[in-house]
Amino acid sequence: MKNDYKSLFFSLLNFLKIHAITLLLGVSVFSYIVIKASISSFTHDESFSYLHYISTSFMDIISFKDWFTNNHILNSLLMKYSEKLFGNSEFSLRLPNLLLFIVYLVYSFLLFRKNSKLLIVSIFLLLCTNNALVDFFGLARGYGLSFGFMLMGLYHFIQSYYNQKTKNIILFHTAALLAILSNFTLLDFYLALLLIYNVLSIVDSKIISSEKYHFFNSNKIHIIPLLIIIIILYEPVRRVIMNSNLDFGGKIGFYSDTVESLVNYCIHGYGLSADVWVVAKILFTIILLTPTVIIIRMIIIKDENFFKNQKGLIISNLLFLFISIAIILQHILFKADYPIARFSLFLLPLYIIHFGFILSYISSYYKKTVTILAMSLALISSASFVLKADLYLCSEWKYDMETKNMIQKLTEYHSKNSTDTAKIKLGIDWIFEPAINFYIETKDIKWLLPADRNGISVNDDYCYVFSESFKLMDSNRYIVVAEFKKANTVLLKNKK
């Protein structure tokens, strides 16, 4: 027994030595997110979830009684119990997403751990140095949770073809369920993998084994987990379909909306000219369809080794294709919008993973060229991540980045300049309402009335508005208490 522990210790030590760079990079990014989650202002959607859902019961949350899509079920539950354990600070409420970033990092590494060290580091960096993606692990929303569980599910699905099939299939279903409960968009991910399982079963029966494909025999390992998932998800999904408009933002087309949004994330939000956008979309398509052509060719020539050894490439390629088809069909059948912005962000890690498997496959033929390309892209991504890093700005909610500071400034100013015991009314541009009410509640500010969405009134004691809104107001009526240039907002005191 003693020798076993000694052997395990030295194996772990050797592992850490080999992958010290990957570990250091992961710890560095995680530390950045921890700091950001601790000090950045709570945002609109986070605050809405806190104010409307976490005070409700477990069954009301899990059954999706309040069907509004802001209610990411698992996030609402974890916020609820994190608050009970650790309080209502921003860090406490964001803690579940922070922990899932560790899961995300671990599976980012595990997916490519059998490749060369430089390729491992390169793909790892591409997966964890995208500002928009990383931001969501520092927010109390379901997106970060879903990304972590998505990679976990994908890894165990792939691993089920190599060893411990039952264990990995169970972990796949578990991770997929948690991903869907975090973000219903991941239902496409889950169903696509179940379809892929059957496609590969058919291919394997034709190329690798001599056994005839039988649907029931092939899928019996999935029956119990699938039934459990259907029971858990039936009511929430039913309420989404019956009540939600599925308004994910894209009204034009898959390429014009979803693909363009994804390419924009791939290039870290840097603007492109119209001609370059066309080239970028063509390149996106080539990267996706070239492996498809290779897979079809390998089916025709019945290359057994390819299908035995390249499960990652095959699965990631089919996964992206099937999800893309599902998005288009949902638009046709249910009039669902094409996902854009944060609704399409789950496709980014899947696309990077697919690209990583392509590089892994090509590296067996052109190792030096692939290594140079992978390291170059990783360094560009890392440089962009560092240049765009901002401890206060959260993806898609820039307008709330100063709300926390505004409440602090208002509190300080009011305590110094007012002896009135009457409750104070803060007039606002409606979009600030959830975050302001979050701070009123969590900081127990009793002298300030809850914010509403009724706009600005001459009877408001203070106003917090965008600078553009202030230009339309009678400036002689107000004293400027503070300006917040990053958010382009201003806090005003009524002279009345």
C-alpha cells in the first residue's frame, strides 16, 4: 500500500512537471476571473435572476414555474443555495460559475492530453483566452455553467468509445442534463450527440465490426438515463415551447446571424471590412466541411483505423454540422430566431475543439507546420485577451459596469448632504432597474425607494441616466454629483 501511494505521488509529480505551463496558464486565467467576479458590478440579468427567482422554492425553480428565459434553472438553484451558505456578495452568487471554470479548464486539457505538449498548450490557450467566453464564468448566469458541463459531456461521450463505456455514458448524460438545466440551448448539443451515437453505430457495423446494426441493442445503454432526463426536462421544456417566443436575436439567416456572430467571437470582436467578412465566412465553412469530405471518403474506402483512432474529429465535426442543421430547422418549424451574441457563444468552444482535432489529425503528417500555426494563433489570442482584459466590464452589459460605484457615490453624497429622514426617490433610465434594486436589497439601503421603470420625473430626488439622456433634460434643474465615463452615465441631484 505504501509503495502504491509513493508511486501515485511520483506519477502526479511527473504529470505536474510535464504540464506545468498548462497548469500555470489555467491558474492565471482563473485568478483573473476570481478578482473580476469579486469587484465588478452585478449586471442587469444577474440582478433580475436574484430578485425574481432565488427567493422561490426548489420545485418552482426546477419546474420552471416562472418560464421567462432569464431563469436559467441550475444557475437560479445554485445562486439560491450559495447565498444561504456564503451570503449575497457578488462573489458568493457568482461562485458556482467560478467553480465550473475549473471543470472547463480540466476538460479543455483532457480532450487533447494525448497530443504533443505544444499542441495541448495551444488549444488550451485558444479555449480559455477569449474575453467574451471567459467573462461568463465570472457572472451569475447559466452560460458559464453550461460551457463547463458541455465540455465534460463531450469528453465522456468521446471516451465511451475507448474505455469504461458504461461509466462514461452515465457521466455524459449527467453532464448533458446539467448543461441543459443551465441553458436550454444545450438541448441541441445533447440530441445531436445521441444522433451521432447512432450514426457511428451504423458506420461501425459496416466498417469495423461484422455485427448488424439494431436500434434497440445499440441504444439500450441510453434508455434509463434518457428516461430520467425526459422526466426532469419535460415540464420546463414544455413551458418554454408553449410560452417563449424563442427570440435569440437573429432574424436574417444562419450565416448572416449565427455564423457572423461566431466569427466575430473567433476574432475577438475586432472589426472586419465587408470583403474580409466574406473571406472569414468562407474559411469558417472550409474548416467545417473539409473533415466532412474526409469522413465520407473514409467511409467509402472503409478505413478501419481512421474510425478507430479519430473519434474526436468525427464526433466534433458531426456535432457542429448537426447543431447547425437543428438551428435552421428550428427557425423553419418553430419560427425560432437564429442565435446571436451570447445565445450563440456555446458554439465557440465546440468550434475551437473541432479545429483542435483537425490540427491533431493533420499533425501526424505535418507536425512542424501545425505546431507553428497552433502556437501562432494561441499567442495572438492570448495577446488579445490581455489587451482587452477589464476587471469591471462584463460582456454585453457595459451599461451596468458603474452601477455598483454609483450606489456607493449616492450613499456617500446623501449621507453628507441630507438630513431629511424621508425616503429618497431615484429616477433612472429603465435599463438600470434590476442592478440598482439588487444593491438596494443586498446592501439594505432603507432610505432609498426601490427603482422603477417609469422613467424620469421632476419629483425625483436624484437621477441616474445615460449622458445622452441628460442632454435632453433641463440641466439647470440638476447638480452633477458624479460622472461615469466608462459607462457613459451620470448621477444627478435635483435642486428642488
